[in-house]
Amino acid sequence: MPGIDSHLYRYGFVKGKLTKNKWKINKKIKNFRNLKDIDFEFIRGGITIIVGENTNLLDYIYEKNQDWDKFEVSEKSYRQESSKETKEGWTLGQRHSWEIFSPFFPTYLVKSLPDVYHRSNPHFLEKHKKGKVNLSYKIYFFDLTASTSFLTKEGKKDLKFNKVKFRNCEFFYGKINEKSEGGIQDRLFNYYILESDEKPKGEECSWTPRFEDKENFIKHQDEEKETIYYGLNQNVSHPLDKLGSGYLKIETIKSLIQDLKELKQEPEKEDTSWSKYNTETKKYQSLPLPEFIHTPILLMDEPEIFLHPSLISDLAKSIKESIEKNITTILTTHSPSFLLNFINFIVSDEDEGEDEIKTRLIIVQKDKKNNSSHLLYFDKIIKEIKGEIEVNYKEFVKKNENIDNRTFYTDKWKILFNQETLRIFFARKVLFVEGMTEYLLFNNILREELYEELNDIEIIPIFGKYHYIFFMN
């Protein structure tokens, strides 16, 4: 029996190690608008934050969902990728269809399902279908069009968002015996998920916010029995079209996240007909298998737009709470103050492995043709340069700093990042200065005299001359 690690490696699961329901999903985008040959890796059940100009990554996830979810794999693909060790063939060892669902499958199931059979495989046609699992997901895309709808009276009255996609597929499972030279015997991994003979289904739908559970909204029906909400401001009720666009937007986003948190992602009752061979007892034991698995995916394009600065931290708090319910959130931002709310999540502690990252920051790089050709992953960068920084910074360590402390490096990054220094992720060119005195000198006094030289350069104070060792690397 192969070990867990070798078995997962064989079937493409090492990169996305199963840890605390978080799962890294890597998608190769060959050509979509200005996205050219890039590897996009996001956190399943976590938060992925993208910074950069016009990335189109969210549009790809939403518009090309049938390309990346891999629910439909052709017989030709099965034959091409069939494991050489499987005499029967027509199987797909790299389980493309399971990536966004795998965290919900128990460990024993991930270990004991080496292959997925194509519907045209004669072994699939011959065997009894003992049960099935329904896999589905919904993508909610809160894009810039949704944000601008809060600017008009008509948009405030009709809070209905049409960018929602639903997709599901059924997989059957059953017992398969493998012939050996000595006759017929049960394989050690004797159960398989079989690809459904039902064509995967998908549809576009809509979503409407619910305010009736909120204390600051009143539900009312007019004479035509249409539902109307009134927002409360200092105990005075106002119709929605009279409320501020930012206030109404954040309440809508919070309502959406609350709806996603309440979605049932796996059943309370599970089918217990699944069995696994126990090598110690030499017997089969019954184990539970989910009847269905549903996973929500939330896409948000610059959610901070139109919000009052005091509401940004409230919005970030709601988004961070989505991690607890394994909601996959992918968003873009152009706001250092919004990004600041996620620093403690982005800079992971030393004792957290790469596969325990809950929030990922991605910086998009463009080539000379303005194509997004390269993605930088911040968590990978700071780990790569850690050794060099610690060597160079050692002679400049302050008396109250202990560079030998296990958490010194990550704690230092959390201190160095503030609303000023985070502008490095939104700048094309950067000039680091020691503190606010130098910042005022360059930004307020010299910028007018040196307009051409400083025109497209961000002046960023790093609050300590030796901190350049961190930022320059």
C-alpha cells in the first residue's frame, strides 16, 4: 500500500495539500484578453487578494468557469492521461473535477480513490451504481457594474444582481473487482467514483439582498404588495433610493456574505454504504460518504469603491469572517487602507506551513505590451528573501529587537506595513525615504520643482533608514 504522500503525489495532490479545509488551486491561463500564459493559484476556502491594473482574472474565473472546473472531460483526454499501471485504461488519475470540492472529502476517501472512470469505459457500464455524490458550486460576481448601480435611484430600488452562475455534476460510485493471475480478488482500493453519465448542468441566476433580519432596515409592503425596504438613520426611516450609495453597498455585501455563510455545504445525514479495506483487521469497514457537496465562490472587484473610510474596516471584517465557513473569496483592490486590514492574515506566522495560508496576496506584473504575463505571490517572495534579509539586517538590529526570536521576521513585516508603505503594491516606480520629514520635502516641496523627474514616482516613507534592507529585497 503506498504511503499517503506518495499516493497523493502520484495523483497530483501534493501542491494542494489538505490542511484545515484550505486548498491551493492552480489554474494555467493560456490566453484570455490580456492574460498570457500565467499560473493563477488561489486559496480554496480562503481569501485571495489581487493588486494590479486591469487584471481580468475575476472575469476569467466567472466567464470561463466551464473551462477551469473540468466537469466535462472528453474520452480522448481520459485515454491520453490514463495511468499506465491501470490495465483497464480509460481512467483519469489527475482528478480535475475535484479540486474545488476536495477539502470536504474525508482523508480516507482522498487516499482510496486513485482513478475516475470515463462514462464510456465498459467497466463503468457493467458495474452496479451503488450510490452517487452531487457536486455543485455557485459563483457570485460583485463587479464594478454592481457597484455603480448604487449611484442611481433606479439601481437602489432594484437591488437584483444577475452575475450568479450555478454548476453541478453527479458522480456515481460502485465496487470494482480486478482480475489477477490467481483468479478474482478485491483490490485494496476497491471503490471508485465514476464520472456521471449525466451531462453537467449549469445556469445563470440572480441574487437579491435580504434586509429583513437587519435592525437598521424596515420591511414594508405597498398597495401592490411589493416589498419595500426603508433604512433607518438616527431613528428616521428613509426609502432605499434616499440612502447613501456607500452605506447601501456595504449592507448589500454583508447581506451576501451572510447568505453564503448560511448555505449548507455538505449534508447532515451521510450515506454509510461506502467501505474501505482495513489491512490490520483484514475486514471491510463502513465509512460515511457525503450525498452532496456545495461550495460557494465569491468574486469582488474593488469592493472598497464608494465607501466612506470609516466603513472600510467593517467591510474587511465581514470578508475575513467568510474564512470560517470555507467560502472561496477572490477580490481585487486599489486601496492601501483596505489592504491594511488583511496584513495579519497575509503575513503568516513562522509555524504555519505554506499549505496553512488562509489569505494570499498576488501582485500582477505586465509586459511591454500591457499583457498580464507574470504573477508574484507575496508569501513566497518573503520566504525566499528571508535568509538574505536576516544576514544584512543583523548588524543594524535595535536593542529592543531579538532577531533570534522565532517570530521576529514575520512580526517585523507586520510592523513595517502601514497605509504608507503598502502603496508599493500600487506604484510603478518607488522612491523610499527615511521618514515623514523627507516625505514632506520630496512630496510637497520638491515635487513641483522636479515635476518631470518625480511625476510617476511614489514617495514612500519606511520609518527607519535600515528598513530599506526589507523593502529593497
